[in-house]
Amino acid sequence: MKVVTGQVMQSMDKRAIGEFGVPGVALMERAGCACADAISKRFGDGAGRKAVIVAGKGNNGGDGFVISRILSQRGWEAPVLLLAAPQAVTGDAAVNLERLDSGVVTSLPQGLAGQEELIKSATVVVDALLGTGINSEVGGVYGEAIDVVNACGVPVVAVDIPSGIDAGSGRVLGRAVRAELTVSFALAKLGNVLYPGTELGGRLVVADIGMPQAVVDEAPGCEFMDRESARAIIRPRSVIAHKGSNGHCLVIAGSAGKTGAAAMAAQSALRAGAGLVSLAVPAALNPVLESKTTEAMTIPIGPEDKWHFLAGALGELLSVAKGKDAVALGPGLGTAPSTVYLVHSLLTALDAPLVIDADGLNAVAVAPELLLRRRGRLTLLTPHPGEMARLMGVSVPEVEADRIGCARDFATRFQVYLVLKGARSIVAGPDGAIAINGSGNPGMATGGMGDVLTGVIAALLGQGYHPFAAARLGVFLHGYAADLMAEETGTRGMVATDVQEALPRALQRLTVAEGGAAGTSIN
Ligand SMILES: NC(=O)C1=CN([C@@H]2O[C@H](COP(=O)(O)OP(=O)(O)OC[C@H]3O[C@@H](n4cnc5c(N)ncnc54)[C@H](O)[C@@H]3O)[C@@H](O)[C@H]2O)[C@@H](O)CC1
Ligand SMILES: [K+]
């Protein structure tokens, strides 16, 4: 599913109207109608139902006027509380304001004070205060109105996006409405799918409002990874496949106390469909990993009494890496200076597609310019916000304030593919392309989940997926496996090996056709 910024959506509206001759009032009619339909579907129709529409003076309010008219025709009582003088309403919104029966609209330029009882008596409150036109922090009467709506205890349906959310980032501009359902138009906005906006919007429905297909197709946006997008990437496995044709991955991982990271990365690569997995570990750890893993082949590297990799392991590792289809570097490596040195040498010497995580990233952060010396070889990094901050030399809050910007900036500057992990992981390509992952849940906020993702992505790279496809499918599959686990056992107490073991089921669900896939509800 494509998602766009609020600004892109506004220019799409202009293009549809100016270039394709679609009247703005027709777009508004379909937008209002889609909201009314969603409300009817959720609450039914007929007498005894009351929708209180809280409207601003822009086109978001205009949609609210249409909703009032349509619900009234369906037997609802649908009063409009307009936070402006009627003469402040212009354009398509004014056309729809005039179409309302007298007595339906109460003009309240001073705010909602005194309307609390009416609002509390509603079946549903419709939030039509602010949409993509929001241009500053919300305060004054709009801010107070948002507080009243949030305090009323009645289900709220947001028109396009909860009022107060920045459509380009999902940020709360001062304060924002909390809705149980959001009906967004033509395409979802970034603010509908990124936190905290996505959480405040509740369930999201994206409605077709008759935007010309060319306008939709040509709009610059990014991909939101949902089941459909994952299915479009995933390739069927050949019935005559053999272990050699499903990719041989090498995992370079482990140090004292971190054998689990190595085991999970290797095992997850197998669970994500790798044909063969070799696991190179510091020699002293080999007995532990021999018993921890069954299908993966362990390769002891370096002196028998060493619990971490030494710089001198380069030659051994390069010969082990020969002929491998993908290499995963980093899980549980530790940060011993000689290991960091080894990672730097491997960066410039390894030819196979390379996924770097965890301590591998900490080593890269010391000298990120080494990435540029990989000269056209494929590199994929999977930092969490802390690692991203170290890679960029900025603070974690700076990363969190602009996750897409940071991911894109690093990926284009260092010509790598990058997954910035976290709720709604961001995938960035060296050309600046962006995807946002839609799967996953808070149960994943535990140690080892990153090692599982590294294994999954390495397996996909090894099977020949393009790195941007491997990263997008990998993050979705990883989160989707966790979602399947959560369906069964909830999110508390979920551990990384649970997700690892659910990977085959997630793959199976994504490759078996789903009946009745019509509809655009995404969560
Ligand atoms: N033809 C179109 O452009 C269509 C637009 N649609 C609706 O129109 C919305 C966008 O409409 P607009 O561009 O009129 O913008 P909005 O209705 O989102 O709000 C803009 C109005 O709010 C004011 N405003 C901005 N930030 C504010 C703040 N922080 N506090 C108080 N007031 C603030 C602006 O001065 C402006 O008057 C979409 O979200 C969607 O709901 C739909 O009807 C589909 C068609
Ligand atoms: K709204």
C-alpha cells in the first residue's frame, strides 16, 4: 500500500481538479460518503442514533458537513458544531455548509464550552476539525475542542486523520484527537501509519474517492508493508529445489556470554528458508554451539582458547566465506578492539551480500566511511535507534524525531540498504526509496529479536532476493511471525525463539492465497 505526506495529498487533490477536471466538490462528496458508510457499518442506521460532528473551517470540516447530510438521510440526528463563523468557511466546504438544513449547524467561534452534554449524549463523535491542512501546533479553541472530544467517553471517528496529527510524520502537534476509527482518503498519509499518529487513529480504512489512477500512481510516496505487499515480493519455491539452490548463508557471530545471538541468527536463517547455514564462531565457543544448533554447521575459528574473534581470523573467515550466497556479520560479536579491527577488514574484503547487525554495527560506527570501500557490493545494515544514533553521531531522540529522514540520509550517503528497527521499522535504499513495515507488536521489545531478523534477511539475500526486497520482506515476515505468536499467547513473555519458530507458519500464511482479500482495512 502506498502512503504519502499531507503535502503530496494536497497536490494530488489540485492535480485531480486542475488537470483531470474532477470537481473538488465531487471528491468531498465521496470522502464524506465513505465516512458515513463506515459509521453506518459500525453503528447501524436509523432513529435513536446521534452523530455529533465537530467541524473546522477548512475542507476537513467540509467533509463533516457531507457526513451530517448523509447520516441525516439515513435517520440519524447529526448536529454540526462549527468552530468558526459560517462566513469564514469558503470553497467546497461552503457549498456543503449551505446544503445543510437550518438548525443543524451551531457556529461556535469561541469554542465548545457548554456543548459537553450534547457531545456526551452522542452515539459517535465525528472529528472533522483538522486534516492535511494543519500547519502549526494546535492551541486555542481548536486545542480545547480536542480536549473536550477526548474527554467525552464516546467513540470517535476521525475524518482523514485525527485532528492534531502531522500528516507527514505522525507527530502530535501540541495535542491530538484519539479515535477508534479513521477513514482516510485516496491513499493513507504517513501520519496514519507512523507512531504516535497511527495509534491515535485506531483502525484505519482507506477509501476510494475517485482520485484519477494516474494521479495515484504518479504521486511520490513510500510503501507500507502489509500482507499484500509481502505477498507481491515473495517468490514460490521451486518443486525441484535442493539445499544448494536455496542459498548457503554464513553467519559470523558470537563471543563469551553471547552464544544465543549466534544460535538464533543461524537457526532463524534456516527457519526463513535458507538451504544451508554455516556458523563461524570463536573456537572456544564451538562446543556450546555444536550442542545449541542442530542443522547449522559450526566452524571454529582462531585459537582454541579464544572466546572472541581476533583480527588474525581474517584469512580463515575469507576462505570460509568463499562461495557463500550471503553473510551475516555481527550478532553477539562483542566489542573487543581486535574484533572491531576484524570487522573493518571484513567490510572491505567480503564479496558476498552482507547483512551487518549489533556489534558489527558498533564496529562500523567507528569508521562508517569504510562502507564506501565496498564498491558496489551489496550491504544491508539493521540498526536499532541506539545503533543508528552511533552510526550517525547524533542522539537517540534526534533519530526518533525523524526516523525516515535518518534512514534515508545514511542509506544514500553510504550507498547501503538499511533497516531502522522499532515500531514501524523503516527500510531505506541507496537511491532514497523508503518502505514502512506494518507488522509486529510490543511483544518484540525483548533481547534477541534483532538476531532473528538478521538471520531472516540473510536467508532471503542468500535465496537471491534483491536487498531492498529482502529487507522489506524480512522485516514484514519477522513482525508477522510475532503477530501470529501474539494471536495465540499474547505479547507478554514472548521471546525471540518463539518468533524464530513461528517463521515457517508466517511464510506459509503469506504464500497460501487468502480468500476474500477485497477491502482496504489494514489493521
Ligand atoms: N479537494 C480537496 O482538497 C479534498 C480535501 N479533502 C479534505 O480536506 C482536508 C484538507 O483540507 P484543508 O486544506 O482545507 O485543510 P484542513 O481542513 O485540514 O484545515 C485547514 C484549516 O485549518 C486552519 N489551521 C491549520 N492549522 C491549524 C491549527 N494548528 N489550529 C487551528 N487552525 C489551523 C487553516 O488555516 C485552514 O483554515 C483533507 O484532510 C480532507 O479531509 C477531502 O474532502 C477530499 C477532497
Ligand atoms: K480530522
